[in-house]
Amino acid sequence: MSSVNPRLRSLLVRSLPLVEQRRKLLTEAIERSLAALETEPEAFGQAEMTATMLVQLLLDQVRLLVESGELGPLGDVAAEHRLLDITGRHYSRFGDSLVPILRDILGPTTPREVATAWCDAFWAIVRAAEPARGSGRRDPVNGAVALH
């Protein structure tokens, strides 16, 4: 998926400045969430590095979606993440925690659909960045290869 629907883009356009303003809070909350979910010894700093990298990826790509309606180049993301030991488990945990964390840091008046739009954007980015990692199953909604 290289572009998004107009409704999703509109929600991202309206909320991007506030999310960027609260970037540090978002990164710290995601880091805590990732660290809390670890059940095995993890390399020192893995949760911090993973949170930083995935928040950066999300914000960079949402900026491009807002500006052009399309995702930017993602060719090197999968290889870079493999080198940093960022796996599908990290994507899942990030995605699962994104909506409640955004709702918390953006405030109680932020509609749930705004946080959901960010989560939808994250999964679109992951699918676009990792097309070769899947098991070969295609997503029936948009044709992207499913991740492990």
C-alpha cells in the first residue's frame, strides 16, 4: 500500500502537529510498554532503541503521507531493523500499545478514531516496508504480503 484513503489522511493531517509536539512522551511511553512486555533477557537498551526507531519511522512516514498522500521509500527499513534485532514481535507490541498510549498522551478529548488512524498508518508502513518477510499469504484487503 503506497497511499491512504482521504479520511485517514485527514485525521493524520489534523493530529500530526500534536503528535510531533508530544514525540518525547510517545517514545518514552512506548519504551516502557516494550520493556514491560519482555519475558526473556533482552539486550541492554533494546526497548529504548526499538521505541526510538519505530516512532521515528512512524512520524517520518506520516509526514510524507500528509504532504503527498503516499508513503516514502522504505527499501532499507527491513534490513536495518533486522540488523538492530527489531522483529515482528516488536512491531506487534508497538502496534498493540499505540492506540492506548496516543489516547493517553494526546488527552481525553482526542477522538479514538485519531489514535486508530495512527495505528492504521503504522501497519500500512510495516506492510509496505516488509513485503518479502511474509509467509506468502496476501492480505485480502490491500494485497500486501502478511508478516510472520
